[in-house]
Amino acid sequence: MRRRTFLAHGLALGSTALASAPIRGQMAPGSAVDAYTLRARGLPDILRQVSKLEDYFSPAFLAEVPAATFEQIARTLTQQHGNVRGVERIVQDKDRTGQVEIGYERAVVSFTLTIDSQPPFLVVGLLITAVRVRGDDAAKLGADVSRLPGRAGLLIQRIDEPREAPLVSVRATEVFAIGSAFKLWVLAEMARAVAAREQRWASVVPLGPPSLPSGISQNWPVQSPVTLHSLATLMISMSDNSATDTLHRALGRQKVDQMVRSIGHSNLSRALPVLTTIEAFALKMAGNDDLRAAYVKAAPASRAALLAVNASRLGKSAINYAELGGSPAHIDEIEWFAAPSDMVRTLDWLRRFGGATALDILSVNKGMPEGSANRFAKIGYKGGSEGGVISMHYLIQTKSGAWYVVSGSWNNPAALVSDLQFEQLMLRGLALIP
């Protein structure tokens, strides 16, 4: 239910920049160009953790990405790809920014590195933009996905030529918890309702009761007037939970559930009814153990009735904040469930029937670094995560006009999953698209 973007966690893969800091007493370069080269050449020692972070990154960077977070990212990269070998390539785009390729034993990791404009030219931005595993291919990627602790699945399928064999298929028909990726079903129903003239993108509705973050609208006044287009855009681009719940209510649970049936789903008994985000949070609380047990045992139609009868127990007042943010919580029972093959069908439905507005909304957050995004003509993205769950789903049109879906999920009820590790696997999958 958290927002999923590349690099949502510091260096992870494309959304939050790493900060900057000077190399004190080490240089007095004559220009930012000289400083840039020096900073780029110093990156391997930072990744090896043999140089001081405060002498390399700016204070602002380390405030956003604390030393412990960066060190964990560096360890994860080493665990995944072997020891750091050194700089393989530096391409300076401008005086203060460019691309730095760092060689590891088993991969080359590309970073966008940005330095401050003033001495001592500390690094103010660092983003992973690509991962190229040496000798990578579909078999290697599939094997690495299969080895993840818990269960993981990945399907890379061309959808305008569906008879083509998948590029990668790992547990493609197994059902996984998908987190906020369920919001694609809500978007699909909104698009259908607009096409049927049951709703209008420009229609204004009052913002409903708040859910928990992610997003921003949970802090807005209740009853704030918001268009359905704004709700959908917040829902997809920022994974705004409160906006999602308002849109879900405006469309109607029965209509959203029927959309899931219309698209096609491999296990409707796991998928229905489509919970709002606050219902999912509340059902996970220890104070609702009895209600959760009854919900899990019930058939879909009975579950919907159970939610309606117990609505007073499923609001924000039910949330015990001490229970949030820790270990995986009931992810095999209370979640949104779909197989990679189901998510391929969902994104293909949006491609064929969603219309231009829905596709534009899908493309606001591309879910990948700019360097990877530039390879493609069009990109749609939605992901999702919570403790023990990460899920990432892409609708891609290549510059030659071919359409693909890349759909991956990783669940582990016993431990937190590594967002960075999974994001790197998805980058590798995107790189396999011809």
C-alpha cells in the first residue's frame, strides 16, 4: 500500500536522489569539470565503504539518505553483483552531472551522479539508472527470480502478438499479493464508466474519509471538492490511498468487482471483493482478529456483506499505529491478489479499451530511471508494496511499435523483502525487451 517508485529508498532505483558532500583536503580543482571527474573516480571507494561518506556527499544528501541507509544499499549491491572492480566509464552530460558506470564482478551498474556547483563540489545526487548483468539473458533472470526467498513470479509477454512465447515466465499463473497494483482495476473501471457515459473525468466529488499514507490527500479537508480525473491521477502516480478509496466509493464496489471479472482473473475467490485501502489496514489490526478470521473463511459475496455490516470497525479509528511498519502482516489473507498473467490481462485491457486519458494517467510515474525510459515510445506503470510484498507492473510500447507487459511480484510472509533487489531484477527484465 506504500508508493512504489524506482529509488523510493535512496539509491534504490530511480526516485530519490542521493545527497552530496565535499572531499575535504583532497582537491582544489580548477573547474567543476575537474571536480566531476574526481568525484566520479571516488565513487568505487564510497561503494566499497572505505571512504567517509561525509567527505563525499553533501549534508542535504545525507539528511535524506542517512549513512546507514546508504551503507545497506552498498552492501546489497555487493551481495547481488560481487565486489566493486572500479570505474568503467564516465560520460559527463553537463558541468555538474553525468553518467558513471561502476564495474562489479558480475555486473555493470550505471549511476547518474550530480555534484554541487560550488567548492568543495560535494555530490548532491546519485541515482541507479541501469544494471547490466554480465552475459545476462532470460534464463539467468528467471533463475535469479526463482531463487528469491519466499515466492516470486515474473512474466514478460508481448501482448499485440500474444501467440509469441513469453520472454520470461516464472510462476506466471501463481497468485501473489500485489499491494497497490490493485489500483489498476479501479482505473480500468473508471475508464469503462467514462466510455459508457456513466461517469465523466471532469465530475467533482467530495473527498471521503482519510486512509493512511501513501499519498497527500489524507491531509486535505474531508469533503474537499476533487475531480475524478484528479483522484485517478493521484491514485496511480502517487499511489494515494485516500484518493483511491474516494474513487472506489464513487464508482461502487460492485462495479469495480465486475471489472475484475470482465478483465479475467485466475482466482476470483482470492481477488473479490476488492478492498479499499482503509479496509485492508483495519482488517490487519489485532483488534479485528475475529472479523479477519470470518472474512477469510467467507465466500466473496458474504465478504462484501461482512464489510458493509462492520463498516464502523473498518475506519481510521480502528488503526493501532504501533502495529504498522513492522514485519509482514497477514499478507496471505488480507491483501489484493493476482497472478502475473492476471496483471498482463489488466494492462492489456487498459491498452485496448482504457482510452487516451487512462493511458496518460498511467504514464505520469514511469517507475524507472530516465535513462531506461528513453528506450521506449510509451510507458505505463503501477506498483505496490507493504511489509513482505513488492509488485511492479509495466505497460511498454517500443519505438518499433510492439507492446509488452512486464509483471513481477515477490512475497515473503516470514521477512521483509528487498525493494532494491527486486527493482534491479525488474530493470534487467526491461532491458530484455528488444
